[in-house]
Amino acid sequence: MTQPSLPLRSTLAVLFALPLAIGVAMSAGGDDREDRFAQLREELPSPSTYRTASGAPGHEYWQQKVDYRIQVELDDEQQALRGSERIRYQNNSPDSLRYLWLQVEPNFFAPQSHAVATTLAPNLDAGMTFQATRALIERRTFDGGAKISNLVDSGGAPLEFALVDTTLRIDLPEPLLAGQSFEFSLDWTYAINDQRKFGGRSGYEYFEDDDNYLYEMAHWFPRMCAYTDYTGWQNKEFLGRGEFALEFGDYVVSITAPDDHVVASTGVLQNPDEVLLPVWRERLALAETSETPVLIVTRDEAEANEGTAPSGTKTWTFAAENVRDFAWASSRKFIWDAKLHEIEGGDPVWAMSYWPKEGHELWEPYSTHSVIHTLNVYGKYTFPYPYPVAISVNGPVGGMEYPMICFNGPRPAKDGTYTARSKYGLISVIIHEVGHNWFPMIVNSDERQWTWMDEGLNTYVQFLAESEWEDDYPSRRGEPAKMTGYMTSAAQVPIMTNSESILQFGNNAYGKPATALNILRETIVGRELFDFAFKEYSRRWMFKRPEPADLFRTLEDASGVDLDWFWRGWFYSTDHTDLALMGVTQYRVDSEDPEAEKGRRRAEREAEPTTLSAARNRDLPRYVSDFPELVDFYNTYDELDVTAADVRKYEKLLESRDEAQQELLKSQLSFFVIEVANEGGLVMPVILDLEFADGTHEALRIPAEIWRSNDPTVKKLVISEKDLTRVRLDPNRETADADLSDNVWPPEMEERTFRLKPQPRRGSGANPMRDAQKEAEKLKRRSPGGDSGGDSPR
């Protein structure tokens, strides 16, 4: 495979007498230079019995466990939820807890929430749509906050609590000791938000054409905050961007909905005979062995269902084990397909999709196949999917993930056609959201603190999955060249920034970390080593809670490559890659052979251009022509003529040298010194493609440690028997180099185009008087009798 090369700016060809011993000089660097290769010590927490220096969970690692039993009723008339839940909290920490914290994310939609209070003003100077303006007005009064009641312990005794924006503290009657559990229950209700108006990760969509609703329900119930060894209670309020930090547990959830609704959910349906029509169960049996997805609810059935009125309700009961969250969707509009998919190294998985007719032409061919593809590829690079179900649902939420279920938004146009952007947008968002089952639903990172730990890692594996879908898949993120614009922009912060403080959220938390991992795989570590290390990280932290240090340490531990310099540059700074070729200098051994060396110098002299003055002076009369006696030895002497003394000196030199030294003096080798500058601040490997006069290429891949002395420039020696004609830096664009103009030697002419504009007409600017006259003429022609009945504007 052709490897990339480095940029060069200028050329200088010189000769030198090569000494017998060749020494290498290196700048020691000043004390005031930033050490980009310093080990990460202060930046990372100290290893402990909970988290080891290798990045693995320690022998005393612990995490809490929370089990839920929930009954919830969907009010399809008022678009509201009413629920009750019983929670069993197991304290596996070594600490005694005097209180518990819960997340109550529906309070995000309360008028007085901090999320509302801290929302910045829109750019009204740019104008707003009617819908957006109306949503702003209605948001002032819409109350989607949860109303908590009947908060009692297992014996029915009331519990004291305090509501703090999107969190709730329960004061325990007595401390919960290590190893003990505590059970309590509560009731709650809230109005579901119109997702099309108010946004969010949850809500309903109203279909005016058939007067129906589709519900996608997430963070819909009060649930326990995480309590961890590294931060204690993670009770940071929900402001909309930093997502969730949750505990694993077992769920049994009963969802009561209108009896003509179809419900999709986290978990396994426990009562199919009570809620599924016989024909649906028959089709599910066919889907167990089918090679392709089988429609369980057909489009015709779903469209017929849209016009019905419910006669009552049905309760769908789902159970899920060892999950950190629970979500569901419900609508009478759902078309539903399914396939039982065999996965390598794991148990079969039900791959399923649910969508309304508005999504049919795009969703029937692509959704469930995208789910299956994700199961295959993610399992290959991490671990086999451990859950029994993987679901994709179309609704108002553009893309959001939960255990075993995700919500995805792309649809075709109303006429059933779709663009390439819609097609690949759907495939990509399904890969991404199903992929979140691995990160963070199983590898349970803290999204409230570190968005990149789930979004960035997931986007990286998404890029791998997209690459295996078809040739030339139009991936948005992953390729280094697509990150250069962001990495050279002013408004950015390091990746290691809390979720709520990130600038350019998508580039920072998704694109840059995904690009970094891809560069590690392709350029720094190599595919085989990196894939092994990434799989080791994924397996180590299955169903556990890793921190950034655990990822950094594991990838180094399992690959055997010191990457502290990489984490420091890519994750802790806003430096960017910009290596530049400063010059190429060619050296040859001075053979000291007078015939060869003086002949070469004579050829160089003769190749020098004649100056303008010398050319014009060529025919001038010369004084010595009139007085030839003035011509002496120096008028015919040429220092480049080979003399007998030169020959004797050379023969004596050869006699004094051994055979090896004589061969070196006669060598035809060229010594090329290539100088490279680091203009972006980010140390990266120097990757060069060397092209020689005979058309051959040589790849030169130099590890980033060439910059270990922290000098602004480095020089690399290349020895070759062939003439070097071109050098290219990073030819395959694998290092995110932001400026390619200085990546080639000799420099190449840049080619651009410009557009011809039509000649502007005189007086072609705005003319309100003319416009008013034209409008008056139109009104006059439209009025009876051709008379507008009013005065014409002046």
C-alpha cells in the first residue's frame, strides 16, 4: 500500500566532504518549552483498588444496583402520563448514605426550569418562522414538569424530600449502610410535550391529516442518580445537553395504552397473547426463520387502524434485565417488521422497526437491515450484543438511544420519493443510535459529565460500520480531513470539557474524538493492535462505569504503545495539525577524484545563465587585443583544469585509505536532508511519500516521537542511490493536516476558478417608487372598469 509523505517548501543542492564518522546533532531545547511528551500524571486520577493503573476495574470495584417496577398509563386524549413505581436501591458502595437522589427530567419542560431560564435569546435580526415564534410564546406557559405524590417507604410511611429543579433528594429515616437496600414508591403525572414545538428527547407528534398521535417516551419516570467512586452523587441538573448517568438494574414495566395502539419498548414482551392479534403472532413465528424482515403489522392494517376509535385499553408488560434505562413508543399508526437475527458469539436477537405510513418507502427497505448490520459490525469490534431485542422507531425525535430501543427521524417526501441525503441519513442515524447500546448503555460512561465518551466512541465505530455497508459510503465523520476546519477554528474548547460547556458540540463531542480514534487505528498504533486494545476496553467495562483515564490507560496497556502525548494534544488542547515542508537539501560524498569533481563543477559553471550585462558586453573591443604583451599565465589558467599534481594527490589519497573507505569515496549515494516544521502545535507522525527520478516511490513513516525534543522544526536524513524529484507530506490525508499548500516539494502551482458575473445594469438597485407604480398599475387593471378608484402614488 502506498504510504503518505511530507510537505517541502524550498530546494537547495549542495555538496559536502563526508567525514568518516557521521554524527547526529539534536537541539536540547529550552526550559521554557512546552513538553508535549510529558506523561499524564496530574491530569489523571491516581489508581486505586477500584480502578487500576492498567485501566481495568480494580479488585474492589463496586457500583450500585436499582430495580424498578412501574405501572404507567398513557392518556391519548390529554397527552399525559400517570404512573406509579416501586424502587429497590441496593447500596453496594462502602459508604453509608443519609439521603438518595433521583433524576426528574420531565421538569426540564417546567416554565421555571433552569433550562428555560438559561436559554439564550435567538437571533431575531435574522428573522424567525411562524412555527418557531409560536413555540417560543407557548413555551412560557407549557408545564411539562412532573407532579410527585405519595412518596413513601416500603411500609407506607411518608418520606421527606426536596425538589431541586430536575433532581429530587429523599431524606432517609436512617442511614443506608453498605450492603443494605432500601425500597420506596411514588406516584407521578405530567403533560407530554409536543416534540415538534418544544424539542427534547421525548414527546409526541400530532398527525393532522388523520387526527392521530405518535408517542416516543424517554426519561419519563423518576429514576435514581448514579452514585460512584469518583464523584459521589452525580446530581448535576439536566440542562438539555449533558445526557444521563444511571445505574444498572432490572425492570418490569406495565404500559396501559388505548387498545388500538401498538407499543414498542425496552425489554421482552411478557404477555403477547393478551396484546397481540393472532395474525401478528403467526407472522412473528415466520420471522424466527426468515432470511429477511417480515411485516408483523402491514401498511394496510396500520392505515385501517388510523381511522378506528379505541374501545378500551390494553396493558403491555415488558421485562428487562441489567439495563440502565427504559424507553418506549406507542401509536395506532405503527407499521411493524421483525427478524430474529443470529449473531456471532451470542444469542439470537430480535431486530425490529416501527414506523408510520409517512416513513414507509424509506423505512421498510432500510431500517431493520440497518439494525442487523449494526449488530454484526459492533459485535466484531467490541463484544456480542447481549440483549434479546434491538428496535428502531420512527417518530418526531431525530435520533436518540436507550437500551434495546432507539428513536430516529428521517422520512421520505410526501410523494414517497427520497433524496440520497435522506437515505444515508436514515442508515447512519440508525447505526449510530443502535450503536449506543454499546456506548453508553453497556459500557456505562457518565454522559452528564463526558459527552465524548459515548458520542465520540460510538461515532468512531459508526464510521467502521458505514465503511462496511457499501463502497464510498458518504460518512460525515471519521476521516481526518473532515476535522481540519473545526480544529483551526477559534471557538473551540478541549475535548476534555464538561458537556454543558462545550462549544461546537457536534464537532467537539462526536467528530474530533472519532477522528482521533481513527487516526490511532490507522496511523499511530495500527489496525491489529488498536482493534485488540479497543476490544479489551469494551470487554473490561461491559456493564461497568469507565472514566476517561480508564480508556486512556487501557488502550496503552493493551496496545503496548505510549500514547500520553496523543491524549495531551488531541484531548487536553485545542492545537491542530499543520506540518510543513521547509526544504530539501541534497548532499553527496566528495570523491576527491579531480576528474569527477572538477568536471562536475565545470558543468555547473557552464549551466549558469549569462547575465544581461555580460551578453551585451560580449562584442565590446578589448584593450589587451591591442597590447597582447599584457596576456600572461592567468589569462589561460582555469582552476577547474585537472593537473598532474591533482592526479598525484588523488592517487596518494587512495593509497592511504582501506578498501571500505575507497568504496565510500566512490559512492554515488545522495544524502537528502528533509526539514519539517510544526506550525499547528499538535505533534503527529511525519509521513512522507518520496518520488524518485525513475518514477518509483518510497514510503517513509516516522513516529511522532521525532518531535520529542519539542523543537519547532526537525530534520530527517534520507540516503538513496536515486535522485529525489518530489516529496509529499501526508499524501493520504491521514493526520488531519489543516494546510496542504506546504505539503509538497517542489511547490506546486495552485489552480482555482473564478465565476464570470453579468454586467450590472445602471440603476438596478432597489427602487421603491417604481415598485409602487407597478403595484398601482396592477390594482388598476384588476378593478372594475380598469379604474382603481384611488390616487396613484407619486
